[in-house]
Amino acid sequence: MGVLSPHRIQLSLFPIVVVLLSLTLSASAANSGHNTFLHCLVNHSEPFHPITPAIFTPNNTSFSSVLEAYIRNLRFNTSTTRKPFLIISALHVSHIQASIICAQNHNLQMKIRSGGHDYEGVSYVSEVPFFILDMFNLRSIKVEIDTETAWVQAGATLGEVYYRIAEKSKTHAFPAGVCHTVGVGGHISGGGYGNMMRKYGLSVDNVIDAQMVDAQGRLLDRKSMGEDLFWAITGGGGASFGVILAYKIKLVRVPETVTVFKVGRTLEQNATDIVYNWQHVAPTIDSDLFIRVILNVVNGTQNGTKTVRARFIALFLGDSKSLVSLLSDKFPQLGLKQSDCIETSWLRSVLFWDNIDIASSLDILLERQPRSLSYMKRKSDYVKKPISKEGFEMIWKKMIELEDTLFLFNPYGGRMAEIPSTASPFPHRAGNLWKIQYQANWNKPGVADHYINLTRNLHKFMTPFVSKNPREAFYNYKDLDLGINHNGKNSYAEGRVYGLEYFKDNFDRLVQIKTKVDPHNFFRNEQSIPTLPYRMG
Ligand SMILES: Cc1cc2nc3c(=O)[nH]c(=O)nc-3n(C[C@H](O)[C@H](O)[C@H](O)COP(=O)(O)OP(=O)(O)OC[C@H]3O[C@@H](n4cnc5c(N)ncnc54)[C@H](O)[C@@H]3O)c2cc1C
Ligand SMILES: *[C@@H]1O[C@H](CO)[C@@H](O)[C@H](O)[C@H]1NC(C)=O
Ligand SMILES: *[C@@H]1O[C@H](CO)[C@@H](O)[C@H](O)[C@H]1NC(C)=O
Ligand SMILES: *[C@@H]1O[C@H](CO)[C@@H](O)[C@H](O)[C@H]1NC(C)=O
Ligand SMILES: *[C@@H]1O[C@H](CO)[C@@H](O)[C@H](O)[C@H]1NC(C)=O
Ligand SMILES: *[C@@H]1O[C@H](CO)[C@@H](O)[C@H](O)[C@H]1NC(C)=O
Ligand SMILES: *[C@@H]1O[C@H](CO)[C@@H](O)[C@H](O)[C@H]1NC(C)=O
Ligand SMILES: *[C@@H]1O[C@H](CO)[C@@H](O)[C@H](O)[C@H]1NC(C)=O
Ligand SMILES: *[C@@H]1O[C@H](CO)[C@@H](O)[C@H](O)[C@H]1NC(C)=O
């Protein structure tokens, strides 16, 4: 199951009559308006790679389990959520090509899903009838330590990528997300950040080649797609431009031993003072160190009272002795002790950050199903000016009033501030101290409005403390509150609203590239890059 070479697979989309297969399909999709679409798929698949085993219609007994296998937000697992009329779980690049060609012939909405972690379910939910091109079968990973690179297919998970790298080398890794079930396809194409961001930048800052199928069904690599399109799919989101088959990534070096810690402080334990100092230290300290803060509301020591707890979670690319001495110098307010620190391998630090017992079997990283799922809503913001202690006190008060919301503060600086804001579509570089993620998580159906409302209230409350003109947001933290594209005649105007928040000045270049490579806007979704409004000629 090697990564496919673009030179090996030339265009082979001429029709092939596969009488037996079409008979099977017409039986299972009898009377369906999508019958001719199925015929087209069969016609366009290669004789040695039949597409029928990849096709699931709602009649197929495993349809629901295939659909649910990569739903990662229970908000979109309800009986009223619109279901696709078909799922194509591509087994071969020709299935991707056939899906694209036939969907255009029949003017159908296609959704592309890799790991299914889209916060708004954009990869498997739609307001209009649609089908899913599911990438989970295309997940090979080829690591080459000699060249410090790897080819990773879109359907692989981050856990699989980390595991396969560590299998070959204890001193190599890749800077990407913290949750091991996240998919390569959506994560990397949307930017991708993790706890080595201050040292090595984003995932897209470490991508050197890609394989993508475009609107004409061509399998392209970096050379054949050109630098503009390659730039677009390293942070601008894949789903606006084509189907990403694989990325070639540059591995980064890590020490054999790294250090992690997690310490909590409530307001009664000086959390305000510590968080206030954190915002001055975390974005400027040695880039080997990444300290995230998670803030939530917990019971106070007095019965019936509430307080805010700040948990500081860190990865240090070095040993614990150096870390303790670094922090006692630069961040004494935290009061970090040697006994708070755990020295481990980089791969085990992934378990730690994913809230898994660090002594567990590393094979957990190969599990594709998360251990638990919940209903969730996420939003994001960027902080460019330090917040005063009084400001934090107001924020804590609001958090306690709303109660069921969480904040994640992720420090920037280091490598992130060195990379120009035009190097990739991701624009939030120098000048950003930290990024806020807003979270609401709940465990029962029917109460989504309440929790979504909480995150909106908190987001609104934060306006004076965060970036403005535009108010910036992180594309991988998909948030449909920023605007929805109906892909009709107002598509450009609609797209510009969320587009500027996600991509700032890079939005215009994304639109130009989009207009060139997909002028008919086949690759569209609720927050895709629109084409230019007026096309002459
Ligand atoms: C639990 C959890 C933890 C997370 N942690 C992090 C984190 O640490 N860092 C971070 O940066 N982000 C994080 N995210 C956000 C995550 O990076 C994005 O949701 C990402 O888009 C998920 O990729 P996916 O392939 O799993 O998702 P999908 O839902 O499959 O896809 C997301 C988007 O990408 C498109 N897409 C997917 N595959 C392809 C493809 N092959 N070609 C073209 N388009 C494609 C989809 O159509 C959709 O628009 C997290 C999300 C969750 C749910
Ligand atoms: C498939 O389902 C459709 C309606 O959903 C039905 O009309 C058709 O008869 C079914 N086909 C088979 C083979 O069960
Ligand atoms: C499939 O191919 C056959 C033979 O080339 C052609 O007659 C038929 O119209 C095609 N059907 C579809 C749905 O494309
Ligand atoms: C469902 O799809 C699988 C895989 O394509 C196939 O093996 C099976 O026969 C199908 N079942 C039905 C009921 O169509
Ligand atoms: C998703 O919904 C289906 C159908 O109601 C249900 O059987 C399944 O358990 C749900 N999945 C999860 C993880 O709750
Ligand atoms: C909080 O800070 C004060 C003053 O800096 C200090 O005296 C006190 O010990 C701290 N409390 C805790 C719990 O760290
Ligand atoms: C808090 O409540 C518990 C149980 O309800 C009780 O045992 C305890 O004495 C109370 N503590 C205070 C400080 O009121
Ligand atoms: C917090 O306090 C409430 C009562 O005030 C109690 O019901 C709840 O169990 C407590 N939560 C935790 C995590 O201790
Ligand atoms: C949402 O929040 C607003 C403002 O706080 C409030 O007025 C409204 O009642 C809330 N709605 C729901 C459904 O919780």
C-alpha cells in the first residue's frame, strides 16, 4: 500500500463498460434519482480497481456505521441531521477522480472527509443533498529517516503519523495537533498547530510536497500544480481546491528525553497573578518550551462557592532540571517544582498531552476511535496586547456567571513570529501573543442552543481584549457563526466575511487561485473560498 506516484497514475478516465458491476448497483439503487451517478462512477473507474466495493448507499446495512465511524461531534449525530445519499470510501485514486468527474456531470455537492474532526461537521453534513468522499482507506505512511521526510496520506491520523515516525527514530517527530485521532487531510490543509509550534511553526511550515486531485480529475504534485495552488492547500483548506491525497512532510528533530508537566492553580492560589505573568513569559521564553493554559470553573474551597482554575500544561524539548531552573528564573510565580515534572520520550509526551496515562501502551496512538465523544462548540480569538489584572478579574467573573465554558490559551511567538504572514494562507504570525480557544462540551442531546449561546456570550464579552479589524479566527477551529456561504450569487460577499477573519490579507490571493483552478466552484462548502464575482469573457 505505497503512496501513489503521480507519474505512475496518468489520466485514465475513459469510460469502461463494467456490465456486471452496474447491474449490482442498479439493483441496490433502484428508483433512485442518483442511479445515473452510480453508473457514471462505475463507468469511470478502472477495471483493476472496481469502485463498487467502495460505494455505500443508504440501503446498505453498513451505511450508518460507515457514516458514524468518523463523526467526531455528537451535535451532528442526530436523527434530524441531513444524511448523505451516498458514501464513497475511496480505495484508489481513480475512485477520487471518478467521484469528481461524475459529481460535476450531475451537479452534485461533494463533501470530503478524512478524520472527521471538523468542529462544524462540514466534512459530513450539508444543507443541500450531498454525498461524502471518505478518505479513511487511503492512509499509508512512508517515513524516510535518511532524508528526514515522510509521505502521509490524507486518511492517516496524527497518532499514526507520530507512531510511524517514532518506530524509525526516537529523535524525530512532526509538529502537528495534540489529539491523536485528528486526520491529516483536514488538519494539514487547514494549518495545523501543536505544542512544538513555537519551535518549528505550524504543520504547513513543514510541508514540502503534496498530491491532489483537481476539478478536472488530474492527479497533481507540487511541480505540476504550481506554487500558487501548493501555497493555497498549505493552510487555505483543501476542500476549496481539490482532494488532497497526500502530503510530503519534513520531519523535525527532538531530544530523546523531553519534559512535561501539568499544574493547576485556582484564584485562591493566585491564578490571576500567575496567568497575568504567563502572558508576558509564554510568548517570549525559549522556543523549546510551550505552556498552554486551560481555564475552567470549579468549586471553591467554601461550600457553594465557585472559582476559576488555571491549569498550565507544558512540553519542554529538554530535561527537567533545565526546565525548573529556566522557570524559576523567568516564571517564578508558577512555583514549578522538580516533582511536578515528568521526563519521557517525545512519543509518550503525546499521550500525556492527549490526557492518556503516560504509562499506557503506545498502540493507543493507532486507535482510530476516540475513547469518548461529546457534543461541542468551538470558537477562537487572537490576543495582541497583554490583558491587565483587572481585565482578567472581569473575565473570571463572566466565566463564573456562565459556568459551563472553557478557555484554552495557546502562546505564540518563537518561530511563529519569524515566518512572514504571507508565507502560507495562515496569517496570524508576528504580533500575536496568544490564541484563545473557546469550548463548550456537553453530553446530552437537545440542549445545544444553550451551550452554543454560552460560547457566543463569552466571545462577545471578550471583544475589548482581542484583535479587531478584522477580528481574527483560526481556520482549523471552524466556526459557522462567522458566516455561511450559500454559494449562490452572493458567494463572494459572503465568503469575504469569514475569509478575512481566517486569512486576513491572504484572502484575496486565495480567491484568485480559486477562480483560476475551480472557476465553476465545484469544491464548495459552508465556508469555502469563493470565486471572483465578475468573470469577463
Ligand atoms: C478533538 C479535536 C482536537 C483538535 N486539536 C487540534 C490541534 O491540536 N491543533 C489544530 O490545529 N487543530 C486541532 N483540531 C482541529 C482540526 O485540526 C480540524 O478540525 C481539522 O480540519 C480536522 O481534520 P480532519 O481530517 O480530522 O477533519 P475532517 O472533518 O475530515 O475535515 C475538515 C475539513 O477539511 C476538509 N478535508 C478533509 N480531508 C480533505 C482532503 N483529503 N482533501 C481536501 N479537503 C479535505 C473537509 O472537507 C473539511 O472541510 C482539533 C479538532 C478536534 C475535534
Ligand atoms: C433502496 O432504497 C430505496 C428507497 O430508499 C428503495 O426504493 C429501493 O427499493 C431500495 N433498494 C433495495 C435493493 O433495497
Ligand atoms: C457508461 O458507459 C457506456 C459505454 O461507454 C455508455 O453507453 C453509458 O451512457 C455510460 N453511462 C453513464 C451513466 O455515463
Ligand atoms: C454494502 O457494501 C459492502 C461494501 O461495499 C458490500 O460488501 C455489501 O455487499 C453491501 N451490502 C449491501 C446490502 O448492499
Ligand atoms: C449516533 O447516533 C446513532 C443513531 O441514533 C446511535 O446509534 C449512535 O450510538 C450514536 N453515536 C454515538 C457515539 O453516540
Ligand atoms: C500568593 O501570592 C502571595 C503574594 O505574592 C504569597 O504570599 C502567597 O503565598 C501566594 N499564595 C499561594 C497559594 O501561592
Ligand atoms: C460543606 O458541605 C459538606 C457536605 O455537605 C459538609 O460536610 C461540610 O461541613 C461543609 N463545609 C463547610 C465549610 O460548610
Ligand atoms: C461542587 O459543588 C456542588 C454543590 O455546591 C456539588 O453538587 C458538586 O458535586 C461539586 N462538584 C465537584 C466536582 O466537587
Ligand atoms: C442566550 O443568551 C442571551 C444573552 O445572555 C439570553 O438572553 C438568551 O436567553 C439565551 N438563550 C438561550 C437559548 O439560552
